[in-house]
Amino acid sequence: MRVFKFGGASVKDAAGIKNVYSVLQTAGYEDVLLVVSAMGKTTNALELVIKNYFDKSAELQSSVQEVKKYHNEILLDLFEDESNPVFTAVNMQFSDLEYFLAHNKSPNYNFVYDQIVSYGELISTTILSHFMSHMGIKTQWLDVRNFVKTNSNYRDAEVDWELTQKNISKNVKGKILNITQGFLGSDENNFTTTLGREGSDYTAAIFAYCLNAESVTIWKDVPGVMNADPRYFENASLLNQISYREAIELAFYGATVIHPKTLQPLQKKEIPLYVKSFINPLLPGTSVAKGADLEPYMPCFIVKRNQLLISLSSIDFSFIMEENISEIFALFHQFKLKVNLIQNSAISFSVCVEDKFGNFKDLNAILSKKFKVDFTENVTLYTIRHFDEKAAQTVEENKTVILKQVSRETMQIVTKES
């Protein structure tokens, strides 16, 4: 079996859905499992619904209606006959969403987030599955929550591999096009969980691992994995081949083409991962597999914006030792700040972090009792794998460099725009 993953950009409108059908005509669809994301910017639109649910109840209904309207327009573009059962199926999904909004009693933001945001994937796959059937392809729609079982760490759930393996091995049929949702799972109480933002790639890897798949293909609007984000760097080049090890390094430093957790299960079973273009499906794209670390060999640039640079120093000029550092990291873990760079000296300790849950203010109040805390907001972290002098100059040009760290293969530079 082959596993294909289509992201939000590939199914953002009726033309995108039709293009997925065309890609399947080219690439084949027998013994294929499709993992599909929410359509376009639906996740963002549902995040607004969540915000309004907690903060602006007067605007809640209009934000739900926006999501409904967007999907209804796609339905009307795809299906001429409004008596098609897809209309009823999608309406039922929205009824379930509205029932949850009306009856939920939990004040837990992360729990509510997962229950609401999941409707993006459930609706997109419902529409896609009905369209494939409409076009004559026999499909099986799978509710991923019955397959991927997790703990109850809402918004960043961990997979129960043993249970997940059992569910997938027993219930996924071959010789048919299977369609399921990315990003989602469920806990032991059958409440919806999510695997972290961009978790659809990870879902594809979970299914591939459990099915001993032949390959995973991530279909994107780019020709493959580039050595840099074309939005920030001119003349970005296509990488033809990346080893698992190098891809894990790139993902660890924040390359957004491949989700960090996606690669480990694939590497364990040596399942190749292809990143290909849904615009030009016949192009070879990039393969992530055993073999050369990087082909062609060149510097690779990773950009992480909206970072927070925190510098801690001891109030009495004493050394910052192991016990201090372990205490600091325990607090980072507690407040869910992701550390992307570490630099320390005898009496100071600097980290570049991502505060995606907005917890730094509370953390700072605790740190300030024991340390002198300096911080700079909205810095950019550049990571250059296989750097050379020219690559460093490209990054540093017209910027103020606040911190630089160099190891054998990797250079990291924290900057503020000049």
C-alpha cells in the first residue's frame, strides 16, 4: 500500500479537489490511503471560532457561518445536484459542531480547541470522498479517531503505538482508495485529540508504519524540498535526495516541509518518503530515503520568525551550574516553551525559544525571582546546515546580529531587522 498526503493548499477549492482526482489518475489509486488536511485556511477560521467562543460570544455565530459558507460554495462548485448525499453529510458535521458549542461544559481551552478544530479535516475528507465516488472511484472513508489512539495531552497528543497498530492492521482494506483525516486522533474516552500543528504528515507516517507501506508521498505546491524557503531567499534550489538523518536534522531545526515527528517511524522500517508537486505530478520531486546525505550538496537555510531571545544571569554573579540549568529547563517544559538554541557562559545562559502558547509572562515572573532576566521579542533565528562564508553573509546582510553559534555542520544566527 502507498500513503499519499494532501495538505490544505491542495484542497482549498473545487479546482483543488478536481486536481487531486487528476493526480490520482496519473499516480494510481488502487491500494492507496489518502491522508487529507482541512481545506485552505479552515484551521485558522476555526481558531477564530474558538477565540469567539471564549472571548466574543456575540461574534460566534457569524464566524461559524463563514466556515459553513466557504465549504458550501465548494460543494456547489463540485456537485450540480443538491440532492447528492454529500450535502446532508456535511450539514450533519456542522450540526455536531454547533451542538458542541451549545452544550460543552469544559473550560479547558486545549480540550475545546481539539474538539472544534477537528471539523476542518472531517468535513474536507467527507467532501473529497463523495467527489471521488461521484467520479467513479470506489472509496472507503475512515474516521481516523477510530484508528490513531493517543493520550489526553490535547493539542500535542502522543500516540499509543500498540493500540494504533492493532486498529490499523485490522481495519484498513486494500484494493480500494482509503480516505482519512490528518492531524487527529482520540484518547481513551474517545474525545478528539490533535497531534500538533502540521501533524497531517505525521498521520501519514503512522499509517505507513502500521501498514508496512511501500512509500509515503507528500503532495505540495512546490516541486519538492528546497534548500531554502523561496519567500525569504532568491534562487532556492531543489534537493533531489536527502537521507533520513539529514531530514531529521533539518526538521529538528524547523524546516517546515517535513514535520519533525514524521521521519522516525519511516526510518525504522526504511519506508521512503517522497515530496512531490500536485501541480506537476510527473516531476520526480525529492526522495527522503537511505543513501547520500544531500544531493546536490549545498547549504540549507531554515528561518524561524517571531522568536524570543531570553538571557538569564545570576543576580550575585555566581556560576550558572547544572542544577540551575535543569531547573530552568523544567520550567520551559512546564510552560511549553520550545527551545531552538542554547548558549551559556559561566554566569549567563541564553536561549532562543518559541512561545506559541503565550506563557512567557507567567514564566518570567518565576524566573525573575532567582535570575536577572533580559529578553528580546520578535527576533528571527536562521539555521544554516552545511554553511559556508557566502551563506553566512547572505543571512547577516542588512540585519543586526544579536547572537551567533557555530558547530561543525551548523551555524545559527539570531537577528533583528536593521
